[in-house]
Amino acid sequence: MEADFWRARWEGKQIGFHEGKANAFLVKHFSRLPVAPGARVFVPLCGKTRDIAWLLGEGFQVAGAELSRIAVEELFAELGVAPEVTADGALTRFSAPGLDILQGDIFALTSDTLGPVDAVWDRAALVALPKDMRARYAPHLVALTEGAPQLLVCYAYDQSLVAGPPFSVEPAEARALYGADYMVAEIEAVPVPGGLKGQYEAMEHVFLLERA
């Protein structure tokens, strides 16, 4: 998707993808990641997700990447934290104790700018991208995080019925994207309650990605 598409969604408050509480899969499965207390977790294309508040509340450090400045400013406002804002290469860094959000194009983000990552929580990034961009994103994420373990959530549905985002990412594609770098284990698969966008049958698949 073009950057302007996502900027327009935030400007127009068309953010039906935003959950008002921590994601149930995160709460249920995060302990399966091999991370120590206080580990630094990367949340790509994070928006203003409440998952960040949950991770901070569990004692983890959080780094995020988000295109929309509106989303980042609302994230900090809802956390009740005033960030320090600085230019960092092609991106803008919003920082507070235990929290760094890099605002800008994730493909302009480097591992040096991001810093060390112990785990990745991807609920909304891979599924936000069309197929050609997913093929670019997956190796970029692996390189950014030096192959940190991931929890990954994907939707699978008949893409011919409705356009994304979120896009359909079948388990076979998730394995094709990440199988060269990780053992990809599906740990849960459940129907989307009420269907995708309230209309289309869909499944949510949760994967644990660990280095072989």
C-alpha cells in the first residue's frame, strides 16, 4: 500500500483495525517466546496499539515503527507520556523510558537506528501489505532484528471476495516467507468471530517463529 493510503486512514479516523485492548493472542501466547524479563520487543507498523501498553505493563521494553505521525502522537497521549522527539536519519524518534517509536517508512529503518531486539510481535504489519510488499518486508524484518523470534498473526480468507487490507496470508505463504530463517510453528487457528469485516469467512492463524 502506498504511504498516502495509510496517512489518509489516520487523518480520516478510518482505523477499524485498531483494537481498544491488548490482543488476546498476545496475552495468551507471548510467554512462549524465549525472552527474559525486561527484553526489548519490536512491534512493526504499530499504530497506537494497546499491545504496547500491555507489554510495558509486563515489564518489557518496546520499540515500534509506524508511518503515521498522528498515530504515534495519539499513542503517547493515550499512554499519558510526553515523548522526546528527535530526528534520526530518515525517521523521527519518539522516546520515553522503555519506549522508542520510529516514525516514518519502515523500509528506511536500519538495524543501527532500531537498536537491539529480543523478540517481534507482528499482528498488523505483514497482513497490512500486498503480496509484492510482503516479499520485501519479510527479509527486511529478519535483517532489522537479526532473526529475533516472532509471534506472527495472519488472516486467511478468499481474497477474491474482498480487497485488503488486511490481506489474506495463508499458512503456506507464511512458511514460504520465513521458512529459510525460522522454524515456523502454527500454534493456534480460529475463525474470525462474525467474519472478516463482519461479512466474509476467515481464519486467524498464530505462528511462533524461532531460529532453527
